[in-house]
Amino acid sequence: MFLRYQQVSRIIELVKPKTIVEVGTWNGDHALIMAKTALRHQTAVHYWGFDLFEGSSESIDIQEFNFRSHTKLEEVKEKLEKFQRSNKGFTFNLIKGNTRQTIRANINASWPDPKTQKEHILGEADLSYIDGGHSIETIQSDYNQLKNSKTIVLDDYYTPDENGNCPTTKKVGCNELLTNIDHFILPACDRLDSGGVIQMAATGKNFMRKLSLEQKKIEKSSQKFTRTVVTSFSPLGYYSYGKRFIEQFARFWPKKVKLIIYLEAPLPIKTTEQIETRMFSKICPEIIEFKARHMNNAKANGFVDGKTKNYRYDAVKFCHKVFALTHCALSNPSEKLYWIDADTIFFKPITNAFLNQILPKGYYTSYLGRRDKHSETGFMGFDLQHNSNIEFMEFWKNIYDQDMIFDLPEWHDCFVYDELRKYFEAKFAVKSFDIRKDYEDDHHPFINSPLGGFMDHLISDRRKEAGCSFASDLRTTRKELYWQLVPYMPEEFVVNKI
Ligand SMILES: C[S@@+](CC[C@H](N)C(=O)[O-])C[C@H]1O[C@@H](n2cnc3c(N)ncnc32)[C@H](O)[C@@H]1O
């Protein structure tokens, strides 16, 4: 099953619907999953399923970009009746025909709650899941009819993949519709065979209220740019995650925190007073020289045994972070600097209290420590006004400028940072703050630290591919809406890719 479908069940866990409408019942399998989940929370659940079933035609399939085969209404009905025999609280109606007409015709239909005798109207369903015809006209029509549902989930939200491929959103999907509607894009991503990334969106007054309770507090700070976030990405990284990072930064970070992005090549990024880009080639010739010296050296690119790549020795790949961070730390007038990997998602407004918590007063640097391994440097914080800052940053840069990195046991940025930090702690009594000090488990330290209350880090290819970390990555109870929505890691990932 596609990863994004799991999120419909996650939403059902969250909103506990009695009335569920599915536009596009198809073979009825998802109807059963939704009903089973809802029946964990309600004694009576009613399902309204709309589909063309066997009544489709070639011309409708073309118009609706339907690529799946159709299932007969009787077959689906038998499946749901079988489920009903062992789940007495479950009732349903299946409605055959084109939803451009059938939803309107049934919008005031209702079902009686056996316990309360209350009539629940279809048009005010607790959850409507719109996943029928793919044409923008049909999605618009389905949404218009069902817009009074308390929570609405729409499939078919498209974004370009790394190669720029994407379905034509002027013709298919819900992108056009959502330009005028307050909504939330659900985290999980699936890939389309034809190119592009597909996600789901959620809206509806109850869902948006839950979201706004978390998202309304954007703090105003009185001073100008006392804090800076620095990051870097390649052109490929920009299209995979950098673009989203910038959009979410603008949305969730206080306006007085600056973002500085170090780039290898010009990219179509709109700079503002808050968001600045810097070209490595113009301001940091040392990285160009370092890469030129080691570009053709397989060992310095992680191939120490000449055959397999080992990230622990990939000095070239992991040098960008160090050159960007040290350059920024030595040329930036703000007080606090945070490195954040650009494959990070922000989902909740960042507060000053949180920023103080992750780099408390009196500490020079903060980091995500691990017990049995090097730190996770997806996040690092620095107090730029600390006495040791200039010496620390110049030392770090020199390790690369003078190729001293190759005298160390490992050549990636995490190892070098840890060594340097420990050296400054021992020699200059510099205080470092381990954001993870209260946590026992080393698994996915970023999200299982206070950072996880505001952000997600898509560490490793499988999480980048999924568009989010997994609910099964959590080792701590999280109440944020985002974490209620992310899917569990699929079996095939657990078996094949761990
Ligand atoms: C992607 S499938 C639905 C998948 C299903 N919701 C699930 O989660 O497994 C889309 C369904 O919408 C139906 N459909 C497409 N256009 C339609 C239309 N205009 N009216 C009614 N049903 C339509 C198709 O017959 C197909 O069964």
C-alpha cells in the first residue's frame, strides 16, 4: 500500500469520526480499514461510498485520468456486508454514478445513530476523504458539495521531483483547488511512475482548528536579527528539500531570525531582508580549493577500500557544512548561530523560549549527543559572543584548509566537531550543552529531543523518500499534530533498508 494512505487512518485516530464519506470507494478495501479504525473509538460508524463502479465508460476514464480497473458495486457490497456481520456497529451506503451528480443528489441523506437516535447528515460528515476522479473540475465539484464536513482529506496533491517532473496541476489533482483554501499538506510522499511526488492534503473546520491551536503563536522579538540559522544545499538538494525548508522557515520562524544559505550554484531563491544567499565561489575560495585538491581522490570521497563508499571517510561531501558554518560564524554579527540541515521540516512556530532551551545561557555550543556513536550534526548551536568562538571556528576551518582532517581517525563533520568540542572543553573549560542528555535511546536523536516538538529531520534516504520520519521512530510521547499524522515505517523498509 502507498505510504500516504496510512495517514487517513492516523487522521481517523485523531478525529474519531462517526460518519465517513469516501469519494472513490474503488474495491472497498480502504473502506474496511477506515471503518475498523473508527470502530475502535465509536460504537456506531456509518460509511458513505461513492464510485462509478462498473458504470464507468472509456470517455469518463480519460476525462478523470482513471488508471485503475473498476470493481462491481455488488462485489464491494458483499465485502462490506461480510465485515458488517462481525461488526454490528457498522452501517453503510454505496452510491453508484458520477460524483459530479451523485453527491449533490444525496447531500441531505442521513443515517440514524442507534444509541442517540440522532440523524447524521451526509453533508456534515465528520470525515470526507476525496479520492475519486482526478480532474480538477471533479475534485472542485466533490469539495464544493462536501465542504461542510468537519475534516476533509484530499488525495492528489502534486509537487515536482528532483528532475522537475510533475503532473499538469492545471488539469489534475487538488493543487488548484487548494490555492484558495486554508489547508495542511500531510507529510508522507509517494512517487508517481510518470514522475513527480504525490501527497495528501487536509482541511475542514475541525481539522484546521486543531492545527491553528498549535500554530498561532509566532513570537515577535524586539531586536533585529540577534539569531541566525545557517544551512547549505546542492542544486539537487534545493529541489528535493531546500525549497521546502525556505518556505517553512519563512512561515514558522520568528521574523527576527535570519536565514543564511550557502550555495554552490545560483538558484531561483527569492531573497529578503530575512533570507540571504551566499555563493561559496564568491566569498569562500577555500572550499573551492579543498574540493579541487580532493575531488579526484577516491579515498577522500569515502572509498577508502577502493570499492564501497563509507560515509565516515567522505571528507568532500561533508565539507560544505563546515565551510558554510565557519564562514558564517566568523562573518556574522548576530549573537547566536544555529546550523540546521536543509532536509529538516518545520511544522510549528519556533518560540524564543524554545531557542533559549536548546542553547542555554553560559554554554558555547549545543549538540545532539549519542551514547555509542558520534553526535548527530543535523543541528548545532553556537554562542557567537563567547570568548572562544573565533578560535574554535578558525581551528575547525584550518583542519580542512591544511588537510589536517586526513590525520584524524574519521573524516566526516560529526567526528571532527566532536573532537574539537572535547578539545575546547578540556583545554579552555568551554561548556557544551548536550540537548539529548536526558534521553537514553540513541535512535533518531533529532526528533527524540526537544527539537522534535518543532521539527523533523529526514535523516537517511528512506525518510527523504517518505517525506517524513516515521511514527515508529519516536521513542518519546509526542502530542504535536504532525506526529499524530506521520505514518509508521512500512514493513519493506524495516526488512530491506534498515
Ligand atoms: C484512486 S481510486 C480510489 C482509491 C480508494 N479511495 C482507496 O483509498 O483505495 C479512484 C476511484 O474513483 C472512481 N472515480 C473516478 N472518477 C469518478 C467520478 N467522476 N465519479 C465517481 N467515481 C469516480 C474510480 O472508479 C476509482 O474507483
